[in-house]
Amino acid sequence: MPRLSEVDCHHALGLLQAGLPISEVSLRMNVNRTTIFRLRQHLHETHTVSDRPRSGRPRCTSQRQDRNLVRNHMINRFLSASASSCQARGRNNQCISANTVRRRLSTSGLRARRPYIGLILTQHHRHQCTLWAQEHAAWDRIQWRSVVFSDESRFCIDHADGRVRVWRRSGERYQADCVREHDGWNGASFNGTSMCCCTGSPRGAHSLLAGACLDL
């Protein structure tokens, strides 16, 4: 049976005041006759058709437990929400779901993101990368057209992609505890830094240009 809106409640009460029986009003409003009976009784007791204020479903975790969840994920950024839900307990020692953990972390600003895979960048690394970007900032389209970048994206629709996620806030991608270190060859990358191949030299020779080739 559909729930009566406030307009429908006033319409039903108008039909009752017109002398129609409860059964006839329930048929016209397409609701159970008990609904019309309770509506009339509610109007008689409260003099309004509005619902009583409801407290809503109580939270399954306290504020202190919410802070513990956030602190655990700040200590271990790669801790999954499923594993955290198995370890944590809510009010009255009840189990909590992984979705509850995700909502609490989202409220604190933490989001599950794919981690940056590579070396932890020091100040020297950042300075060298900035110099490389400044040297190539003036390149035109024709020069960049001869560059092939090796980065690729994969899309997985039917099942989980198996990637590890890191819980971090905005601007924390390269923070030390959010980086997944990797120091081996992976396709066309070295030390986790993508490489690009420049072609079109006068003699047809191929040369490699990459941020990894710098003295990082």
C-alpha cells in the first residue's frame, strides 16, 4: 500500500467529513482501511496530520570508536575497510560492516585511492623533476607528437581488479606512508617513473627521454 502524503491526508479527512465511510475512503485513496482509521485517530489526538518526530536509527558506533577507526587507518594507510570491520566493534560489542567503516572514513576526509607506485620522492627528486618540466615547457605540438608515453589504464567491470587501495586525503598522494615502493622494471618504466621514447631524429635513431633518466 502506498504511503499517504500530507495533501492526501487532508483529502481523506475531507471525504470523512463529507460523510463517507472509512471503507469507501480507503478504496478511493488506495490504502488499507486501518490507515484511514489511524489517520482520523491521529488527528483527534494531536490536531495535525504531520508525523511525530522520529529519532531515526541509532548509530552503531560511538564518536570514540569513530576516532579509533580513523586512527587505525592513519597508522596503516593500506588497511582495507573489510579487514578493519572484522577487527573493530561497535556499540554493545556488535559487528560493523565494511560500508560503515567507509562512511566513517569518508566523513573524516579519507578516500580509497590507487597508491602512487614508485620511490618516495625527496626534495632533490622534486627539484630535478621541476627542472625537467621547465626544460620541456616550451616544446610545441610537433615535438610532442614524436613522443610515445608508456602509461596505460585498465578497466575492470565484472569483478574486483585486485589492486591495493590506500586511504588518503586530498594532496597526500606522494606522502611517504601513502606510497607503495617499487624499484624494478615494469613495462617501460624504471623505478616507478614512466619513460617515453622520442623518435624522428635526423638519422632515424631512437633516443630515450624520461624523468627516470635524470639524476633522481
